[in-house]
Amino acid sequence: MDVSSSTSAPVETGKDPMKKALEVQEQQVLKILESANEQSKEVAAQKTGVGKNLNITG
């Protein structure tokens, strides 16, 4: 019994790290997209003059 239980455990743990890695990667992609969206909003706001830095030169 000890042999069968010890051989089935690595199979389960072998799947979980891969799933976890995909979830982590997914979160990182979402963060990148969010920050890119924020940056584009800031650029648009600066161009229209309603951003943090007002464009007074022209």
C-alpha cells in the first residue's frame, strides 16, 4: 500500500504546479494590460489638457 500511495502523489502534485504557473501568468498579463490601459488614458488626458500635467505650451 505504501508504494501505490507514494506513486500516485507525484502525479497530482505534478499537475498542480503547472496549473498554478498558468494562473500566475494570467494574473501578470492582466496587470500588464491594466497598466497599459492606465498609461493610454494618461497620454490622452495630457493631449487634451485635462491630465495631471497641463500642456500650456501649445
